[in-house]
Amino acid sequence: MRDFYETLGVSKSASQDEVKKAFRKLAHEHHPDKNPGDKKAEERFKEVSVAYETISDPKKRKQYDEMSRLGAFGPGAGFRPGQGGAQGFDPRIFTQGGAQFQMGDFGDILSNLFGGAAGGAAGRGRRQAAERGADLQVAVNISFEDSLHGVTVRVPVEKPDVCGACHGSGAKAGTTPKVCPECQGRGVIAQNQGIFALSQPCPRCRGNGSIIESPCRTCGGAGVVEQTTRYAVKIPAGVKDGTKIKLKGKGEAGLRGGPGGDLYVITQVAASALFQRRGDDLLLEVPVTFAEAALGAGVKIPTPDGGRVSLKVPAGSQDGRTLRVRGKGAPRLKGGRGDLLARLRVVVPGKLNKEERELVEKFARTQPDPRTGLFTAEA
């Protein structure tokens, strides 16, 4: 038996979403409706469907992984008469690579995995259940200003959606799908594999449990069509770069009447020329003169909403000192606002006239050496 992960083309650590995407791609590629008369494609479709039925179910997947670990599905695996018992052999012995295991250890697992019972009982399959559609993600670019004020944007999403002509049934208008006469609506049939039965998708209805005698011309019987839908998305004030906004049920259409997946709109916020985001706070670099930093001053600085606010620079402020203006930062998604952080940058004149130079030199002679501590620490 071929490894199910290999059949789907995914790793053993693949997420459920990765497994679903791999199955959809392969099922679409090998679907008998796309390959009429191609027996090889039909067999491949069956293999993919059997693998997906097991790996997509967390409980069955765990059991399958355990059986694989013991070698139940590898080369040379099988159920053979083993040594022991009253007649010299025990038909319940499972043999793999010379190792032997009691059939009783695996009976329940095989039954759960393949819908049959160990010992030759026919599988009791069931019709495939409705399946939820896959979640989708789409990015939207917004300006820094819009991220603070909020904005409504129209987002185009290309995805499989419910066919409008047949409303997802796959049947031509005026007709309905009928119960499959081969599997009696179960969606699977049992195939004997030695002493146990292996359930596989019914070849007549391909696992659906029903057949469509008159397929919808628009979707070809699939029930879904690829189309671009535009959604009006309200971006709330205060979103950050990478914020996810959930639109419930707006993802891919579900299969067999299942609910649609969700659509996640991810915001990509452009950088601001003035402000840097620090959570809900905004950082602003504020240039001040040497005199303002030394003597103290009141200066005007811009706010993110386009206004101005007074900032008190304390006397003796050093370059890099950060002052906080409360409530003037970015809006919080749950209400309130962050703070505006003003980081002082002392501007040193690039060129002095004679009078200015004399004043600075006179001032410098009154100042202690700021590097004295360096040598004291060294000693």
C-alpha cells in the first residue's frame, strides 16, 4: 500500500490546511470529469481520495501514523499465518520485516481507519460529509493616516465560490442529484485486502453518495466556480501593520453544502515621514536648539491627527531625552489612545560668526571637563 502522505505529496508534519490544499489540487487535476475515459486518472483520483479521507481526520491520522511507525503500510507488510497456536500457526499474526504482532492489537485501529473490521468483514462506509471551505488571506495597503483614522476599502478576492446557476448542487436547473445505485448513497465501497476490507471511494459517484445525470453547464457539476468577488472592508482606526480583520464565511465555498471558510484581510500600513509606531504610542523626533535644551523652552510639535500641541522642554535636557505627551498617540482598537513620545535632538550649529564664537568660547571656559569621570574610573 502506498504511503498516504506520499500520495498527497505532503510531509508527515504537514498542517491540516496544507493537506487540504494538496488534496484539492490533486483532485482537481485528476477528476474524472476533466479526464473522461482516462482509467489511470480515475485510479489516481481514488488513491488521493482514500489518502485524504484518513489524513484529514485528526483521529484517523494519529492512528495511521502509529500503524506506519510499526511498518503496517511499508514494503513487505501484510497479514500472514504466523507460528504458534494449537495448529502450529495463528492467522491473527501480522508480519512485517520478520517482526510479528498480534492482530488483536490492530483490529480496532484498522476498523477506524478504513471503515471495515479486521477478519474479512466488509467495510461499512458512509457518504462523505459536508466540508467547510478553506480560509483565505488577502493583503490590503493603506496609508499611515488611514490606519489612524479608519477607512473603508474594496478588496478583490479571487476564489472558488458557490455556482449561481445551480446554487452549489452541481445539477442543471430543474434537476437534482440522485442517490448512487452502486454504493446506495454511502459514498464508499469495500474492497477485500486479504483478511480485512479496505473502504475506497465509490467509482460511480466518486465518493459523493449521489450522481448528477444532468450537470450544470456553468460549473460542470462541481457546484463551485472560480470568480472574483469584491468586498467592502471597514478598517477600524488604530490598526497596525499586520493586523488581521476577519470576514466570517467569506473564504472558499464549502463542499457538499458545507459552510464557507473565513476571509482574513491583513493590513499593510505605509511608513510615516514623521511618526514611528511603538505599539499604541507614536515616536516623534523633535529638533531643539542648544539654547532651548540648556535653558528650557516651550515648543510646538505636530500631532498625528494634524493638530499641534505645546511641549515643555526642561532646562538642561540632554540629546535623546524622551518626553511623553499623554493621549496624543494612536487610537487603540478597544478604545482610548496611546501617547506621543517626543525624543529631543539637540541641533549643533554648523557654522558660527565671530560674535557667536566668542560667546561660546567664553561659556566653554566656565564648564568642567565632562570626561573626567572616564579617567577616574580607569585609575
